[in-house]
Amino acid sequence: NAADVWVYGNTFYGNSGDNLRAVIMLRGNQHPLGRVRIMGNIFQNNHPRKAGETFFWVRTPLAPDFEHDYNLYMNNIAHTETPYVGEAHGIYDMDPSFTDPKIPGTEVRTTARIEEIAGDFALMRESPGRGAGIDMVGVEGHPNWRPSDTDRRWDLVGRPRPTNQPWDLGALEFAGD
């Protein structure tokens, strides 16, 4: 379904400032939202400050099958239009243990720069996000309109994610020490 939204395998860090209203905006505008899945992400230090600031900004009514689970939350804005607490497999108030997290500059936009930024958000061995996710490609309803594009099991930098086994949370699989 083209109206479905799948947000998974991401790292949201330091999304803050006076010009930001929400960490995630769910807005249908011209087309209503369908099924919404937000899973396997890490959210840390996100504090939008624009008027009406919130974690989830829901601009259109959500479909009844909105689901969020298998996410890690640490030090984020508490106000939200749709609660992000109460996930059966969620991790709350635990440091994800990134290698060297910081808000990256975006002046240089090259593949090498993306890999450098990604390295700052690599999970360390002690991260509670290791093995705490699920194989998102195996979740019922996962989009598969073009399997060569949609059925990918790898992280941001191309490391494979396991099939039918827990994934690490966030954008990167643990790469070892």
C-alpha cells in the first residue's frame, strides 16, 4: 500500500532547535496515512523547540494499526501527540553506547563523510541495542513491491543484517571492536 509508512533501522540523534517542531512528523496532507510502523530505531537527545514541540506530530488522524516497538529512547522530549512509551520490546532511559556521538556537520557531502559520521554512531559492545530488534523484512506487511530494493537486509554502510534473527537497533549493526 503506497500510503503505508515504515520507519526502521534509523538513528535519530540531537534533532533539536527552534526551527524543529517534532522528531517525527506524521502528516497525510493530500493522501491519508495507511499502516504506520516505527521499529528498530534509536532516539537520543531529541528536543524540538518550535511552538507546539512534540515527539510525534500527528497532523492527520492515524490509522488504527499504528505500531511502534523495538525502539530505544534516551533523553528525548517528553511531550508527544501519540505516546511512545509502553512498547513491549522498547528500551527506555538506557544509553545506547555509541562510539562517539555528536551532531555532524553537513558541509561536506561525500560517501566518505557519511561513513565517518556513521562510525561515530557505531554501537559499542555493551550497547543494550545489540540484538534487541527484529528482522524487519520478515514482519507481516513489509513492503515488497520490488524485492531487490525492499527486501534488503543490511545497515547504512552495507553490513549484512541477519535473516530471521534479531537485528541491532539503529542504523548500524555492531561491527566488533
